[in-house]
Amino acid sequence: YLSLAQTKLRDLWALSIIPVGNQRYLLPGPREAFQQPTKLLLNPSYFSPAAFRLFAQVDRTHDWLSLVDSSYRVLEDSASLSTLKLPSDWLALDTTTGQFQALLGTEPVFSRYGFDAYRVWWRLALDATWYGEPRAKRYLQQHMGSLRQMWRSQQKIPAQIDLQGKPVVAYEALSQYGALYPAFRLIDPPLAEEIYQKKIMPQYRSGIWENNSAYYTQNLVWLGLIPSSALSAPLLHPANVTQHPHP
């Protein structure tokens, strides 16, 4: 599998990693689809610092660790687009000014907190748990407060929230609870346990979460439940891979 992994990582770098100034960014697909003359379309839920650290073990020819820093920069700097400081499903990076912009209907993708953005919580929980990344835990602590408040006041969190902090829909999403669980497990374990008991476990039937066609839900719930000990320390912290310093 090593040769196949290296081939895929070379292709991923060639097709979807793009430099802007002194930063590199992961696009959510090929450049042709997400690079425009003066802006990039970014999906923050694709940023996976823990995965980039693993990629660096396999592919030594590319600076995967540089994507760790750019991922945290995007997440922090673009949070101001949302009144509640939540991550967005999609956003734009103006490559001339370096500023992040909301996508409000002129593109086929849209800036709001929803089904894509959920994955940010799970991905950062991995980086905090596996690698002790302080930026990950700090982001979770600083940006999940509004969701914590919604849960405490209503015992539910809407599936989509607009940039003004208003629910877009009345329904909930098990996929969101699946991604929130590992994040709250780090910063508010009692709340995580409430979500697990009240929203996650009641949806389990014979190995399936929700229903057998809910592919996205199966992924996020099962991945969110993986214990931090699932990968051994030698895999996560190889002695011959240098990690970038962080603030």
C-alpha cells in the first residue's frame, strides 16, 4: 500500500495544493474547478492537520506540514465571517488582498454553517488528541460556545445556521452530533456524554446509525466514536519526521 499511497499523495499535491503568497492551501478538488482569476474557493472541512502530519511521514518530497499552519490560519481568520464565529461550509480567499470573503449566492456553493462545516470539529479533535496541538483545542474552546449555549437552552442544535447566527432549518442532523461528540469530549465531557446518550445512541439499530442510506452520517458518527488510542504512538510520532513549531 505504501507505493499506492505515495502515488495518490503526489497527485493530490499536483492537482489540489496551490501557493498564495507565502502560504499553501488545500483546494477541495482540482484547481480548474476551485481556482478563479482573483480568488480561491475553499472548504475548511477539508483541512485535516492530523492527516497532513501523517502524509509527511509517507511523502518526504512535499512540505505537507506547511498545510497545518495554513489550515489553522484559514479557520481562525475566516471565523469573523460568522456572527457566532462558526466555521463555514465554503468561503473565498481573495488572492490579491489575502482577505477571506463570504459566498452569498453568486457561486454554486454557499457560506453558512452546515453539513460540510461539521467535519471541522472532528478533524481538530483528532489533531488535539493525537498530536496535542494547542491551536486545535483553543479553536474548539473559542468557537463552540454558541453551540454549547443552544444545546443547554434547547437540548438541540439546528442542522444549518446562517452567517447572522439564525437557524436556516428547524431539523437536526445526526451527522452534526457525531462530529460534535469528539470535540466536546475534549472541552466539555459532560455535554459530550449528554449528546451521546440523547442524540447518538437512540439512533443506533443493528449496526446502522439513523438508516442504511445515510452514508455521510455513518462516517461521521463512527469516526467520531473512535477512541484516541486507535493509532499507536510510533505511527503518530515517528522519530524521523520533523514537526513545524507552532505558537
